[in-house]
Amino acid sequence: MSDQAKRRLEATANHLSGSSSLAPIIKVAPESTTPRAAGKVVIITGANSLLGIGRASAHQFAQNGARAVYICDFDPSNLAAHKAELTTLYPSVDVHTRQFDAAHEPSVVEVINHAMNTYGRLDVFFANAGTIGPNALFTDVDPSGFMETMRVNSLSVFLAAKHAAPAMQKTSPGKKVPGGSIIATASVAGLRSNAGDTSYSASKAAVVSMAQTISYQLAGTGVRINALCPGLIETGMTAPVFEMARQRGTQKKIGQLNPLKRGGHADEIARVALFLGSDESSYVNGQAWAVDGGLSAGHPFVPGRLG
């Protein structure tokens, strides 16, 4: 140890031994026992599915004290029921519904403008809308099918970031400090091969890349962006896989390639979305968060004898 390092260590020790109080810990977030989304205005796309991550996330943000939650989807069939449920459970939260294509720029602009005009702030945009795309070998996918998957899964995230980031930087009497959190639903398929077909995987890899590059382009603004990468989760899109397995009596095989040996639930993803949208994740930025039971931690293998 150098002399300078020894002097610093001795000075610190002398300070601590001679002081009756320690220097306070610097905290950016509120106490961890308080609601994580208190007062925040949240927009969630892809929120119609009864089994979906969007619906589960809306509940998490509402339960944790959000001022307003916008639940949005191209398919509005369940939105009114979701709103009624949320309003009953969390009467202090303003719940708004919107029917629009998340990759339609004017619609994205409208919902953000409504939040800003109504509440003077935007804190979280969860760009969760997505499609599984054509379930086919890449040689059988036509250009229009490939580009539609990219449009829904990737362009929607780009538009959310493009318009949410400037709004999050605006302050108001209720929001003294600029900043916010953009969360984009990617997939473990965007991190590793063999977890989805080509068009879907490419679109989700693009989401991961956008989270990384946009985080640097937002440097110093206080706005963060992260990609959430679920593994095999039972949602509206994957429900046929789970249901077929149950009918065949092979449900135990679902998730057999991950260390937890099971598929996941939407609420397990929603709780990570809540963390990424809260101030508790204030130093998490530009990351791809895998929530996949450990699937992406290793190389795929087929269980059985190794020798």
C-alpha cells in the first residue's frame, strides 16, 4: 500500500472513530418501503391481452401509486374491462384507454401530448406492443411479412423513444427535475439464437440495439432507456403453446431448457418493468435485462445422458 493510500485510510479511520454520526448515504430514490411509482404518469402499449405483460404491468404501476396509467392497444376488446378493474382496485389512479397502432406516429404523439397537457409530466413509457410474426422458415417468409414484424416490434419502440424522451425532459410544478424511464419489450430471442424465428429475433435484437444506442444519445438528459428481455412467458401470444402442452400432458416440458425448469408468468415480467420504471433503478441505463429463468445464461442443451 502506498504512503498516500495509508494516510487516506488512517484519516478515514480517525474520522469514524472520533465522530458520533456517520455521513448520510446519498439516496436518489425514495425509501424502498414507499410506493415505487408514486405520482408518476405511465403509458403502456400492448395492454389488451388478458394474459399479457401490459395488463400485469398496469396493475403493478397502479398498485404502486401512479398518478395516471394509459393502457393502449391496437385491439381494444378488453381495454374497457381492464380500466374498470383498475379503477375499482385503485380508485386514486386515473386510467385512460387508447386504441391505436403503436407504430403509427401521430397516435403515439397524441397520447403523449394528452399526458403532458393533462398532468404536465410523463415519467414512464413502456413500449410493450409486439407481434410474433410469421411462424415459418426464413426462406418461406416474404419481404412484407418480415417488414411487418420489424414495423410492429421495432418501429414502435423507436417512435416511443423519439417522442417520449423530449416530453420526459420537460418540468412542471409537479415535476421539478427532468427525467424518465423508457422501457422496451425485447426478448431473449434478441439476445441468443434458437429462441424465436428469424424475423421475430431480428426485430427484438433491434430493440436491444436501440436501447443501447439511444441511451448514449440521451446522455445528460436524465432519461433512461432499457430493453426488457422475457423468456418463455404465458401471454396471449404464447397461450396456444401452453394450452397444447396441457392437452397433451406435456406441460412439464415447457421451460425445460432453463435452470428454473418452467415457463414464466406475466406478473414476473411486470415486476421487473416496475423496477425499471421506478427511481430505484436510477442507475440502470442502456441495458438488456433478461428475465428468462436463466435460459440465456448458458448454451442450449437437450437434457439426458451426457456420456
